[in-house]
Amino acid sequence: MAKLYVVGFGPGGYEDMTHRAVSAIEAADVVMGYTTYIEMLEPYFKNKNFFSTPMTKELDRCRMALEEADKGKTVAMVSSGDSGVYGMAGVILQMAQDYHVDVEIVPGVTAASAAAAILGAPLMHDFAVISLSDLMTPLEKIMKRVEYAALSDFVICLYNPKSRKRTEYVAMTADIIGKIHGEDVPAGIVRNAGRPGESYTITSVGQLKEADIDMFSLVIIGNSSTYVQDGRMITPRGYKLEQS
Amino acid sequence: MAKLYVVGFGPGGYEDMTHRAVSAIEAADVVMGYTTYIEMLEPYFKNKNFFSTPMTKELDRCRMALEEADKGKTVAMVSSGDSGVYGMAGVILQMAQDYHVDVEIVPGVTAASAAAAILGAPLMHDFAVISLSDLMTPLEKIMKRVEYAALSDFVICLYNPKSRKRTEYVAMTADIIGKIHGEDVPAGIVRNAGRPGESYTITSVGQLKEADIDMFSLVIIGNSSTYVQDGRMITPRGYKLEQS
């Protein structure tokens, strides 16, 4: 049966790709994905048959990938991060019942992991991953998740924190968390994690609305125990450090 | 300055390691970690200076790693999954202020991503990651997180679902979620994800307490929209599939 790999290639650079992701891309007759992702991969894979589509045509791209595979081609559908976290794995599997294609999901290093490594160690304790995009989720539901996650003291990772049209949701989120934990809870922003131009800022929930955040950023907000030491954001796991 | 890499090498097999994790291990004069992790790595890295310690001596191991690096050796402290998710990155950074060592966190594919890829696409929507180990977190706090995560409709990933001493917490978790979403919500269990002997089961929250779960398992429980199709667990993102 023809093969469709749904590949997460991690934050962006070759060094953060898994061997399995690279093998799947190398094995593919055609590599498909959103234009930005294809542009990231082109320098690392010479003479590949790349096919890029605009971001708004996600379902068409998924159907095209399944059709190409159904014709007998080995296809890799690529995205940055983990293809299984807010990725195309779901839509592909939903559509796959109409085709004779073996779908394999190749997991990658998700943006929360990449950003956490840059900020320090904020994810040493239970955490919640929330997308602030309300394209397919009502804003009210998103903000309820923010509130309940803060009330039960999760560290919170915000995917898609801002877009050109959607700039106020980070401030709304910060207000909710600030009322629950106080305004001094550390908040980290990583821009272009693992890509050229990578940068990060560690600030507080109270200052988060002033921070420079865009659609290439990931935001991690601490729980009630998170602190900053030597410029690193740390959520302690509860070890007594004097143990020996 | 001497270098200490805190390396997450993913689920276990070489193919799911990132190039950066492999480079860090190869660059290291000494590779330290819990015995089980060292045994996983030994087949892939010949002639390395491995040093393994029992699981209960985590703080000693971290201090030893910092001391070795402080003496000028390049050290890699390894763990499976992502070293930044319930890993040793936090303790290392907490202790690092006592040493002249440059600490670099190398992220990996975390167990939730590895398990999700095997189960299908359960993490297409907001999710919460919760450890059921009450070694350092009060049980009441853990169960409050389970309840609030279910009430606000997160997909829920359970790390450390069971140990020999701790067998009832999965059942408690399933009861809480079953009361909120109903007993039919899909639940997936992946044992030994990405390792020899990998297996998985897809069942329901109502049946979860009968399932075969151990300390090498990861459990993912769906949100109110998650369903099973052709043996795969899918949380729909909300795309209208007829779009074109």
C-alpha cells in the first residue's frame, strides 16, 4: 500500500530534526506543505520534489497528499514542530478512510519543548497547552481553559498567541492569570525558536501585554512556584536540594 | 567554560533522536543518567564513557554531573523523552549557580508526542499534561487538575500513570473524567512507545481501570469531541471537511 508520512520536523533547523523525520523526507517522491515550511526544508534536502501551498488551503493540501499517495507515490506532508500537536495529522486521518493509503505520523519536537529549553526549565511540572487562535474555537471556550488552568496551577503554554488581526487575546489571558496568581508570575516569550533570528524575553504576567509578541512566538507562563534565576525560568519540581 | 548538556533523547530508539541530541552525546567525555536510560543508549554509541546511577539518587547524579563539568569535562546528562518535561533540566539549573558550567538544554520528542503519533491524532486541540506521581505533589492537587482540565474540555495526557505502589490513581482519574464527559470518551494507552515491545490499546474512560497500564505506559484521554475511526483516536480541530 502507498505510504503517506505526516512529518513534524521540529522547530526548524536540521539539528533539531529526528532521524525518522529526515528518512521520511528522503524516502518521499513528493514533499508537500505550507510555503514557509517548504522554504525551511529546501536548504537541507537537495533535488527533492517539493510542492508548497498557501496556508489557507489546508484541506486541499491534505486531500492532494492522499490522492498522490493513492496513485502510488510516497508522500511526506511536512510541518514544523510536532505534526501531532495542532497539526495536519488529524485531518489526514479523518480523510484517509476514502483512500488506500498507509498513514504514518512521525512525531517531532513540539514548539513548547523547543521554547522551554531556551527559557530554562519551565515545564518541570504539570502544564496546559492552549492555542489562542479563535478561528475554529470560540473565544469564550479558550478563555475558560486559561482560567481553569490557572486556577488549578498549571504552567501554561500559549500557541498562536497573536496574529495581525488578533492582538488582544494575550492581554486578556494575562489579565486572567494575573488575577489568580498575581502580576509577578514569570512569563517567557520565545520568537523563532530554533530558527535564524531566534530571540527570547523573560518578563512577568503583568508586563506581558507590553511585550513584543507575534505569530512566530510561543509564550510560556509559569505556575505559582515558577521563578527566575540567572536569567532562566524555572518551575521547581519539589526536590529538596540538600538531599544527598 | 565547561559544558553540560541536558539531553532528551526521545522515546528510546535511535530514529527518534534529534541530530542535536546525538551530537551532544558524541561530544561528551562522560554520559550520565539513570541505569535504564544508559542501557537504551549503549547499543547506539560505542566506546562512550557511560556512568549510570539508580533512579532514587537523582540529586546526587545532577550534582555529580555539574562537578564533572566544573572540572573541565564535557558532560551529557541524558533522559528519555524531553529533558525539559518532568526532567532533570530544572534541578540542574537550580544547582548550576554553584558551578562555573555552561548548561545547554537539548529538547527531545516528549512521551505525549510519541504516544499520540501511535494512537492517531488525539492532540489536535488544547491539552493538559499531568503526572500522577504524588511523590512530590499532593494527590488532592493532582486530582483538582484532572477535574479542572476535564471541566474546561482539555485532552488529558497522563505521565507516570501507575507504579507498583500507586495503582488506584488511574481509576480515580477515570472516575472524575467519566462523570464530566461520560464513560464513552476514548482513552488510549501506549506502552513502551518507540521501544522494543511497543504496544497500544484504545478503550474508553469507563473501561480504563480494567486496562493493562504500568510505569512504562502513557495514557491519553480525549476531550468531549474525540472519537475513534478505523482504530485511530482523533480529536477534530474543527475543519469542515467539505471545504475546497
